[in-house]
Amino acid sequence: MNFLTRVLFFGVIAFGANTASAKDFFTIERIDHLKREPRDKDGAYQEIEKVENKKRTTLKKFVPCLTVRIRTDEQIRSSGMVCKAYFYDRDNKLLASLYEPTPKISGGRMPSFPMPFFFKKNDPTDLYFAVPENLQKRNDWKVLVVIGDKYEAGARIWPDDGSPNFLEFPEKELVRNPKERPEYKAEMDPLIEYVVKTNNDKQPQITLFVRPPVGMTDASEAQGVLAMCLLANGIESIRRKLQGLESGEEVGGLIQFAQEHKLIILCWGSRSLWNPGKNWDEQSKEVTRAMDENLDEVAKAWAKGIEELHKKYGIPDHNFLLRGTSGSAQYALRLALRQPQYFLAVHAHIPSSFDKPTLEGNRVLWCLTTGELESGYERSKRYYTQCRELGYPMIYKAIVGLGHQGHPNAENLGRIFFEYALSVKDQREAYETSLRDAFGNYKPLLQLHEGAALQPWPEAFRTPAFVGDIVNQEMYPFAQQNMVPVGFRVLLPTKELAEAWDRK
């Protein structure tokens, strides 16, 4: 394996453009040579595979590297920019070239991305260039770092900080003679990042990401919010997904869905505050009590963050659509049970474990998809039964032959389910109004008769177009609902949802 393909490094690349000269816009503030691993473990590392007792592990070995601190005068996207390092000997002969930074490992954690989406205005940021292996034991080299775009470039030499005029490199003409640039308009970051403190040791803070539809500058124009709890390796990973620079099955199709429906995207990362392999009714009361305390604290902090975002930016504070997969689906379910007033509909896929349904949770529309081979399949059926007894408007689908994986049928059903949810927003508003009295108390729907299950609030769930058999995977018109045992029955309120549910 080539050395450069094995090095992990971090690059924060900073470029920009305006009518100012390159030396004004692109500033390389300093270059340092890290010969030994720093205490904070921020640097470039090489992955080494080790096999012991037939068990393969990956170790990270520090690589001598250059720390380059850069700054731009305006915020601008990194796409279309270059950041390179050229290594020369004492006679100015080119020895090696690095055409981009590499992810740095910060504090021993996962590497970040080579290039950020934006370099922020006057915000000095460090990037790292690993010293090529053939130069690590030599002391007779110097390096030229170049940053720029097609209009101009800036450069700096280490260690002597001399003039680049005596060196040959492709960007030399841009450094010496910047081209005339069209009138510059500062790029606006399409993401808002808002940190909320939770006072909980297991999740001390939540970073909420807000991404408006492309072209929308006034949050009051939004038709709603698409909330997504995401599985991610860190804040940078979520940022890249939302900026569209990374594919991700949790995000890919839904970003387009949000754009089409003028929905603001709201995202945050998942964190396990419970046993992901057990339901609430499979653990002791003491464990459940401690779990509830943690979840309640985090859910209240999340709600506080939403209210602050609503006041500051005007984003909607109700009728959210919520999506989660696997561990993030577990998070989504538990959050919606504790803060149901924010959510119009929830789609959870393969969550594996479930919390105790609450009576207030029947205010929300629910779609639960899983696989018949998924480890939580039996738990999901119990959860579905418990929710139905409380009048939850819920669609349940277990896909034949599916384990703990995504599936296009689940994604399709989820999108059509969200379409349906948006179509009944007015009904939800009317229902919420009916629940409020002078004291703001919650009043559930009346039971049909003593001991019977509560009815779902949407009319289409009381007299649906079709019913499905969740075990035998069969579907019938509502008039033939007796063909399906009550315990196996799922209500399918519209023809479109029924067809998506029955899709093979």
C-alpha cells in the first residue's frame, strides 16, 4: 500500500477571493514542523494492521508532519480551491509534492475530512501535511505551501521563509500576478450549528444543525421541519452529510424531499442512553428509573434548544417530521415519547429496542419498519400491540427476509407516510385544540366502551382504506377487516400507503 494512501490526515483548507491581492486574502500565518507526537495527539497518523491470535486490529502510528495555520479575509467555499505542499532540496530541486492535506486525528479520535465546506472569515485554522517517508530522516529539505484558486494564490516557505520566486511550481504565476476577479460576494453558510447544554454526563451537549431549503432566507416561509437523528462519527460527519458532500442513506433522499416540500432540516447525532438490546419491560425498575432520568434531562434540553432556535431564527416549533435508523431510531422514538407536542409524524426503521409507550404519544403519527430477521422483531410486535391499545395511529411493516439493514421498501413507505402526515396537518391542529382546556391539561379520546382500546385521532385510521396482516403479509379492503385477526391487524388509511405497505 502506498504511504500516502495509508496516512490519515486533517486538512482545513482556506481559500477565498475578492478584489484584494492574494497576500491580503490568503494568509499563511505560520508553518511548524512536528517531529514527535504532541500531547493533545492532534496530527497525522499512519494506520498499521496487526494480527494476533487470528484477530486483526488497526493501530495508529504518529507521522512527522507540518502544521500550517491559514486564514482568509472572507468566508468562502473550499470547492474549486487548491492547497498544496512542495518539498525541495538545498539546490531547489523538487523532491516530493502533496496535492492536498490529509485528515488529522484529533485527540486520538476518528480522522476529520481533508477539506471543510467553508473556511470562515478571519478564523485561523490549522491543517496538517505529513512529511513524505523518504524525507523524514533528512534535514536538507524545505517546503513551499501554496493556497489559492484560479484567480490568485498565496505562498510561504519553511524553514527560511524566503522568496518563492527562486522555486518552480505550477501556481507561481498566480502568486506573482493575480488575475482580475469578478465582483466578490461573500458566501453564506447554509448551516446553523447551535449547541445546547444538557447537564447530563452521558450526553453533556447536543449540537443542533439547521439547514433551510436552498434559496430560503426567511424561516417563516418554511412549511415545516424535517428532523433527523443521525448515526455519525462526529459533528464534522453530520456537517458533511447535510452539505451534500457525502452520500448517506439516512439523508440522501430526504434532503430532496425537504427541498420539494419547503421543509427546514433539523439534525443531531444519536447517543445511547439505554440498553440497545432490551425493551423497557425486559429490565429492572431501578435500571428503567435511571434511564428515564437521563432521557428526561436530555429531552428537556433538546426542547429548550428548539425553543431558542424558534425565537432566534423563527423556525417552526411544531409539526416536525422525525426520522431515525437503528440506534438513531431508538433515540427518535424515546425523544418523541417525551416531547410529542413537537412532532407530527415519526418514521423509525430497525430500532431493535423500545421504550414504554405514553398516553400522550398517541398525538403523533407513527410508522415503524423492521425486518423479520431483525434481532428486535419480536420486541417490535409487542411495542406495536402496546401502542395500539393506547390509540396510536401507527403503521407497522416487517419486511420478509430483512435483518438489521436498510431497505428501499422501507424508505418508500416512509416517504409516502410523511406525504400523508403533511396532508393531515390541519386535522392535527384541530385535534390539539380539542385537547386544551383552560388549565392546559391533556384529555385523551374517549374509549369506545369500558376496557376497549382507544381510537386513533385521524378519521382515516378509524375507517381506513385497507387493513394489513403484519404476520402473514396480506392486505384486504377495510370492509373485509375480519379476514385479519385483531392482533395481526394494521390500519392503512390511504390507497397510496396501502400499496407502499404491500410492495414486494
